[in-house]
Amino acid sequence: AQSQEDLFNMIIKGIRDEAKIATENLLQEKAPLDIVNQYIVPALDFVGERYEKGDLFLPQLIQSAETVKSAFEVIKKKLKENAHSDISNGKILLATVKGDIHDIGKNIVKVLLENYNYEIIDLGRDVPKEKIVEEVVKNKIKLVGLSALMTTTVKNMEETIEALKKMDPECIVMVGGAVLNPEYAEMIKADYYAKDAKDAVAIAKNILG
Ligand code: B1M
């Protein structure tokens, strides 16, 4: 069995292939989301802090992010095996806002929502508000999920919410991302704040059933 040290350290060091195997082994004994919360998020927080302090540089941050992506591919496969049923509970549009290329968190949220049978329209990252509004109209979306990870892009999130509400005051917006908190979410006029993927599912259930 793998110890917590292993996957955590592999992400920090950016060793991809081994991280994949470690994840497969961990899945024998742990639930997919527990691996995300106990290993992946803490490891990314750790490299993020070291990067901020200047103890570690961008190439290493990228290596760690790539390692997480390959570990998450394994987790995603497992989650898909456990999917609940084929009937869609409704559509949700997801995007990381303009100027922001962080998408690991959004992708985790996406997989979990899909697992609960929501149909996800994923616009990806660095998405301008105009594109988000256009796709919401085109796909008749009731619930939009926006992600932002940087203090500088929260402004774009606010502007996106403003544009969505202007287009349709009934459009419901949930927001998430490490830079946010419930107070901040309220300030930028989001309807809901999701602290993690489980929260996002609870909100979706509340809105779409
Ligand atoms: Co960057 N980065 N990064 N980065 N990065 C942060 C965010 C930073 C805090 C690091 C730091 O300095 N401590 C910092 C921002 C500082 C600030 O704004 N104050 C930072 C910076 C500065 C940058 C660059 C500018 C660096 C540079 O180029 N000089 C650059 C940004 C470029 C840009 O966006 N324009 C950059 C680039 C990168 C990488 C490409 C190397 C990589 C991203 C790879 C990718 O996403 N594809 C990266 C990473 C990995 C991080 C950290 C280390 C980890 C982020 C992450 O994935 N966390 C991050 C530090 C940190 O957060 N600790 C950092 C794990 C993820 C699961 O959490 O996204 O919060 P999170 O998602 C959670 C919840 O928040 C919630 O559910 C998820 C699952 O629990 N959630 C939602 C998220 N979105 C949701 C949406 C919802 C609902 C819930 O509704 C839809």
C-alpha cells in the first residue's frame, strides 16, 4: 500500500508516471475524492506556497500541475465507472474566467457533476464574458459555474456575473476557486459559493434537482 507521503511527494517532485501508479494503488483502498482532498489539493497548496516564497519556480509548478493531471486521469476513470445513471438531471455551463488559465479545480468539479448526471458544457479556461453569455443563451442554461484562482481575475468574474444578470436576471451563478470565500462571492453578486466539488453538487441538486 502507498503511504500518504508517496503521492504527495511525487506531485511536489513532478514525477508523472509514478504518480499514476501510486494513484491506481491508492484507489484500491480509498475513495476517489478522498485522494483529491488528502493528497492532490495539499500537494498543490504546498507547491503554491513555495512558489510564492520564491523557493520554487514556474517550471516546477508546471511539472506538479502536469503530474496532477495524469493522476486525475486515473481518478476520473474510476469516478466514471461509478456513475449513477444515464438520465440527465439538467445542463450546467462551466468556465474559468478571462485571464485565468487555472483549470484543475474546475475539471474536478466537472467530473463530479457529470458523475451525478448533470450534462456539462465546459467552455474551458480564459473565457471572455461575451462567450459565456452567448453559450448560456444558445444552450438555455439555468445554472452557470465560474472558477477563478487569482486576485486579478476575480474582477473578470464580477464582470461576467454582471453580464449574465443583465442578459437574464434569473440566471443562477455559482462561483469557486481558492481565491474566493463566501463574503467575496457575495460582494461580486454570485448566487452561490462552492468551496469544493461536493459543494457544487449540493448546489446543483438544490437548483436543478
Ligand atoms: Co498558478 N497561481 N499561476 N499555476 N497556481 C496560484 C493560483 C497562486 C495562488 C500561487 C501562489 O503564488 N501562491 C498564484 C495567484 C496569486 C494571486 O492571485 N494572488 C498563481 C500565479 C501567480 C500564477 C501565474 C501568474 C504564474 C506566472 O506565470 N508567473 C500563472 C497564471 C497564468 C494565468 O492564469 N494567466 C500561473 C500558472 C499556473 C500553472 C499553469 C503552473 C498551474 C495551473 C495548471 C492548470 O490549472 N491547468 C498553476 C497552479 C497549479 C497553481 C496552484 C499551485 C494550485 C492551483 C490548483 O489547481 N489547486 C495555485 C496555488 C494554490 O491554489 N494553492 C496557484 C487545486 C485545485 C483542486 O483547487 O482550483 O481551488 P481549486 O479548486 C477547488 C475549489 O476551489 C473548488 O473546487 C475545487 C475542488 O475542490 N472550485 C470550484 C474551483 N473552481 C470551482 C468552480 C465551481 C465550484 C467550485 O463552480 C463552477
